[in-house]
Amino acid sequence: MKPLQRLTILGLGLIGGSLAAALKQRGLVAETLAWGRREASLARGRELGVIDGYSLDLATAVAGADLVVVATPTRTVEAVLAELGPLLQQPGQAHTLVTDVASVKGNVVAAAAALGPARSRFVPGHPIAGSERSGIAAARPDLFRGHRVILTPTEATDPAAAEWVETLWRQTGAEVVTMGVEEHDAVLAATSHLPHLLAYSLVDTLASSSRGEAVFRYAAGGFRDFTRIASSDPVMWRDIALANRRALLAALTDFNHHLAELQRAVEAGDGDHLMAVFERAKAARDRFASQMQPSATMSQE
Amino acid sequence: MKPLQRLTILGLGLIGGSLAAALKQRGLVAETLAWGRREASLARGRELGVIDGYSLDLATAVAGADLVVVATPTRTVEAVLAELGPLLQQPGQAHTLVTDVASVKGNVVAAAAALGPARSRFVPGHPIAGSERSGIAAARPDLFRGHRVILTPTEATDPAAAEWVETLWRQTGAEVVTMGVEEHDAVLAATSHLPHLLAYSLVDTLASSSRGEAVFRYAAGGFRDFTRIASSDPVMWRDIALANRRALLAALTDFNHHLAELQRAVEAGDGDHLMAVFERAKAARDRFASQMQPSATMSQE
């Protein structure tokens, strides 16, 4: 594909930095700028060679950009889009495309109304990749290799813009999938947001019980794996839980219903019911274990 | 310690086989016999050099044994103890000690009444170790190294017998801890049995939803780790859930209470409550991550 003349990353953390690094490594961008609230991260990004320059002023950072990637924390995406709206209507910005990397898409798509006419050039996206580490220092060009990126273009999205963003993500080694906004949020609620809620809840239940944290002394490897995601960033997951509230509650209601049935089976000593559930779950888990993505991701799913 | 003249393993799977291999490797046993229902496993154990001989007849296998280790599946321990009772009252068996390796101790201790006077020579135990693999072919002498073994002697247990079994387990490289039967079952319900129930239940909920197993395509590493224990042996976990029914239900009730609070917080958009839970959980999980046992254990916890 034709290289970008100017790429601007808003929020230079693990995801934004890794995307910048991946595109630079493949020679797909002539100049990469960044904007953010913490100058230290931006300066570090320049030191690392991930970006070529930065500004703390949004208008300066996005001026003349071919592509703007909104990679700020979930809770700030709406405010950033609102600020971005008027800037994209300035002279010389008529070609600027915008995408984002937030874990929840419904609230982002709603907020994209603030982009006004530029809304057609906004392609909502979500790379399902991450690392136990966060921040620009953890960025690496191969972060997305072999991982999925979900794009959720809406009726307002120019199909050419969506196609272009899809092609760009493919260059990072990612497998790009397109689905509806509601479908995305429901699928992620089930496979990521609900498991995080359950893991946090279980660890807090045990730690705050009368036995206290002493109980963890007797935990084995199964418990360690099961609760690994409870070590994820609380701020990020609070924001995701609230941003995807409706779909998360629907997934939780479903889960509670199944768990209550299992509870009744244990109470009744109904081994057949337990076997049926355990066998179905094992079969499903075994079938799809090989299809699941390879590296442990915690901070951004 | 003085070597055993004769060790008899009842049920030659991963755990029984690994204990036999560990004791043999350290020269702590002159002769190891085994008993089981499946001759193939016993023959394989002899081929592998883990045992020196075997019998399909329980009386023959335990005759003259210094130590009998009940390592059969959870659901058969009670029947084996009942059969063992009269044999331990035979001439020449007055010195025979008995221990077991089952994951739940309450039902085993209750069943130990069948041992009659030999009950004082029974030391209930539970090595918190395992592997994704099972069966005698997966046995290895270092399986218990660095892992915990919990012993739950009762008032009926001869303290000298408990001390002797403790010393023996230490020789395998395990760290031995003693606790009450109820305490053991409550702790294991919380850290192992409940997590298995939740993992099985979540995977089955998602797999049986309208989206079906397609949903797993978008799962990331966090989900893979969270659901790893749902690939465990359904028969073993059905038996554990039923054997530890009371403690498991108590742990589940506790968990449900906390999860309902979290659900209300999500419904109400109460970010402060979410942050408080997520932060406490992360802090507890991080503090104890380093104390948790090193290798992934699935089949026997």
C-alpha cells in the first residue's frame, strides 16, 4: 500500500506505540507524531524512535495527518472525539481518516456523532492484543502479529475508509474481522469483560473472607491461571465495565442462570447434571483451545 | 529415615505412581507392590520400574505392607477403606500404616471408621500436585517437589503415625502442612473446587448460547488462562464436587453474594465500588502470586 505521509497517535501507550512501531518498521509511514497528556510518555516514545515528534496541543498534532489513531484510555475516547470533530473540518483535513482501539465500541460509535461530517471517515476498531506490561516502554512492532483486530464500521462509515484501515492493520500481521457494534460488545462482554469481573470477584471474596489471604497459600496452578486476569489494571477494567454495562449485565445474567442450575445440581447430588455440564464444557474448551490466540493478554482485551 | 520393607500403592495412577517413584529413587523402600482394577496400568507400572510387582487381589497386595497408600479415584476411596478394614486386623498387619491422597477429606475421614481399631494408623493426606496428564505413564519422581502436602490427622490418629507419614512426604521434596479436616475442605473448596465449577459453568454458558462456540474465536489469552481448568477430567471433578458438597456450596454462596454486589454496582454505574473491589483483588492477587505453587496442575488438586 502507499505509505502514509503523516500518522498521528493520540495516547502513546502499549497499543498506540506498538501500532506506530509496526507501521514504521514496515516503511508504511513517512512521519509519525503523537499527542497525549503526559509529556514523559511522548518524550520516551521519541527517544525509543517509535515516533518522530509530538505536541501537547491536539490541533498541532493532527494538522495534516492522513490517519489519526485514537489510542487513549477508554474513558477519555468520547472527550477526544468531541475535541477532534471541529479540527477535522479545518482546511487541509478533508482526507484525514480516524480509527480507534478501544475495547468497547457502542459508546465510541455513539460519541462519533461529535465528528459531524467527518464521521464517514471514522472506522471504529479493536485490536485483541495486549501484554501484562503497559505503557510506551512495552510497545513492540510484533504485538499484533497473529492476533485479531475487530473493525465495526457503521452505516455512516465510508466503505473505502473501512477497507483502507483494514489493509493497514493487515500489514501489522493481524487478522482483521468485521462485525456489528452490538455483536462486538456482546462477544467481548462474554469472552473478556465477564471473565475479568468473575476473577476480580472471586479473589476479593476469598481475600475478604474470615480466613483472609492465608487461603491463597494452598492454591495450586489451576487457581493461579484462573485468577491471572485479576492482576489487570483496575482503572482500565472499571472503565470497560461501565462503558459496556448493558452487554456485560446481559452476559452476567446468562451466567448466573447457568450457575444457579449447577448449584441446584450440587445441592441435590445430581451427578448426571454435573457430568453433562462438565463434559460439554471440556469438549468446547478442548475444541477451541487451539484456535485461541497464543500470548497471554491482560491489560487490553 | 529407615527404609520401608514393603510399600503397597492402591490405584496406580499419576499420584500413586509418582509417590512410588519418588520413594524408590531415594532408596526409601525395599519393595513396592500395587493393587488396582485395571491390570494394564499395573503391568505398565512394573515395566516402567515404578513398582516391583502387583496383585489384583487386595489381601495379597497389602499382606505384610509397612505402608498402604490409597490412591484410587475419590469415589472409590470409601469402598477401598471398607475392604481394607478387616485385612488390617489380620496377623502380621499390626504395624501397617495407611494414608491416602484424595482431594476431599471429610468423606474419607468418615469412611475411615470402617478401619475399626486400625483407624489410629490411618493418616489422611492430600498432595496439592498434579499435571495435565494423568495415569501411570505420566508419573515422575519429582512431581511433589516444592508442592504442598496437607495432612489432616484426627483425634483418632496416632500422633506417631502422623509424624512418620509427614517425614515420608518430606523426603519427596514436598512441604507438609497439617490442618483440620473441615478447614482443609473449606480451603480447597474456595481455591480449587469453586474455581473449577465457575470455569466449567462459564464455558458451558458461552458454548450453549445463541452465538455458540463461534464466540471463542474472539477470546484472547486472558480467557484461555481463565478457562484452562475447564479442560480437567469431568469424572474426577463431578466426584470432588459431590464429595465436598457442603463446603463447595458454602464457598459458592459467599461468591454469589459478592458477585451480586458487583452486579448492582455495574447496574448503578457505581465506579467507586468497582474500583474498590478490583483494587483489593489485584493487590491480593499480586501479593500472593509469588507464593502460589509453580507448575500448572489440573487433574488433581
